[in-house]
Amino acid sequence: MKAVKRVARVQESEHYWPSFTDIMSSLVLVLFFFIVILTIKQIFSMGIWDKKLKDASLSLSNVKQELENTNLELSLKRQELIDLEKALSDKEAQIGILQAQLNKDQQALSMKELELNAVKNQLQEISLLRLDLLKEVKASIEKELKDIVKSKDEPLVSIDDNANLVIQSSLLFAKGSSEISDSGKKMLRQFAIAFEKILSNSSNRDKIDSIIVSGYADSDDTYQNNYLLSCERAIAVINTMMAENPVLEKKYGRYFQASGFSEFRPLVEEVNEAAKSKNRRIQISIDIKDSQIQKIISDYMSRQP
């Protein structure tokens, strides 16, 4: 009986230990798999982090390269700025030189303007000389013949805008005629005396080139006949002045010349007889020698550096 019980205990004991061993083995196996899984996960995580680290390193490398490029570009910009500042400084220096030259040129220009104004004044004096001479002639005529040389509306002897002495033909001629009337001869005698007085002044003679007597007709006849009439009237005026004052012809006849313009230079449009009468005229002008103007210009040019 005791033997049977001992066998049963032995059998029970044998059944207990294998079960514990199996449990432990299972636990170890589970733990092993868990460790393997953790190891694999760790290895996988390490790969991911390695990739991230590599990407971060690559990104950092790119940032460093960009920074180096930026620094290089900044260095180039700084050099460009230095170059620009130097160029600006050079330009400012050039501007200073040019400003000084401009001031010098302005001073020289001011001097030239003063000189040119002086020459201009001299030329104006020459230009006004013939106007003054004709005014002198006109004043002399008006003084001696004040009852003849004026009409109801305007003087019949006047000075136009071009400094020409203008005489209405009606004071000298009948319409269509070149024969000077008696009152016209009396007037031309005063012209001859006035011109002799002007030409007797050596200073005037040095400046006068010629005294031109021009005839003008209206359009009533053909232009050929009007040419002939205007020329004949101009010649008649000169001949009469010479005849009325032989001294004028003897001493100063070389200064006078005659010309005719037919109907081609009217003063006004010929709408009526009054307008035609105004166009029929004798015009006397004084030409100043070009040598006087040339002398002024030559004197000015000789003073130039």
C-alpha cells in the first residue's frame, strides 16, 4: 500500500516539472521574440533616423553652400559699392572741374556780350546815320516849304519804316508826266541845298556810299511804260537838283544814282484813285558804305585772341 502511494507521488512529481519547464520555455521564447521585434524596430528606427540625419546633413550642407554663395554675392556687392563710390567721387571731381570751367566760360561770355553790345551799338549808329541824314533833309524841306509839303490828311514828304524819304509824285509831276512842275523845282532846290550841306561834311562823306533816287508808278498803264516813266522821273529829280544847285553836281554828283520800279512795289492796294496816288512816288534813300560796317567788325575781330 505504501509502495503504491510512493509511485503515485513520483508520478505526480514528474508531471509537475515538465509543465513549469514548458511555461518558462514559452516565456523565454516570447521574450526572445519580443527582443527580436524590439531589435528589428530599433534597427528600423535607426535607419529612419540615419536617413533623417543624412537629410539634415544634406540640408545643412545646402544651407552652408547658400550661405557661402550669399557671402560671396555680398562681397561682390560690397566691391561694386566701393567701385560705385569711387566712380561717384571721380564724377564729383569732374563736375567740380566742369563747374569751374563753366564759371570761367560764363565770365568770358559776359565779356564777349559786352564787346558785342559795343559793336552792336556802333552798327546801330551806322544804321541810324542815314535816318538822321534824311531827317535833316526832311526838316530843311519842311522849314522852307511848309505850305507845300503837307496835305489835309498827311505830310506829302515823309520817312517810311525803312528810313527812306518818300515824296508824293503830285508835288513834282502831273499824272503820267516826267516833267517837273515849277513848285517841284522849288522843292528840289531845297533838296539840293540840304544834300550839299550833308555831303560837305567829310565825316558824312566817309560813311555814305550813294544817294539813290527811285521812281514808282501806279498800274494804270503797261508795266513797260511804267518802267520808262518811273525811271524818267527819278532821272528828272536828279537832273533838276543838279541844275538848281550846280555845286551839288560839280562836287558830289558821283554820289547820286537813279532807278525805277514801275508798278511792282506798291505801298497800298490800288482800290481807288487815292491809293494809286499814294503809290506814285519818288523815294530817296542813303546807302552807307559796307566798309564802315566791315571796319567795325574788323576792329572787333582784331581784338580777339
